[in-house]
Amino acid sequence: MLGIVLFNCCTIITAFFIDDADTLAVFDLLDSIFLSIFATEIVVKIIGLGIRAYFEDGWYLFSTYIGMFLIYL
């Protein structure tokens, strides 16, 4: 999962310096793919740990808030 996060960071940094609209469309697609991976991770962890144990951990809450923020954007 760390590799996915690092690759996502690299794509975000790269997209910041690109002006071509067609190339930015590819980066928007990649962003949607990463978001779906992170959302799937949240759902799998909730199923695996149970909803109570998941929301008792501060890092999982942080991850959920970040994911919800990204969906909102």
C-alpha cells in the first residue's frame, strides 16, 4: 500500500507542472483510480476489523476523513 501512496504523490506532483488538458485528463483518471483503491481499503478494513474496532483507532479515522474529503472534491 505504501507503494501506491508514493506513486499517487508522484502523480500529484507531476500533474501540478503540466499544462496540457489531454494529459491532465489522464491524471484525473489516475486520481479516480487511486481514490477507488483507498475507498476499497477502508471498506475491507471495516469488514475485517469490525466497525467498532475500526473507528476506535485514530489513524483509521484520519484515513477515513481524508478519503471522504477526496470524494467531496
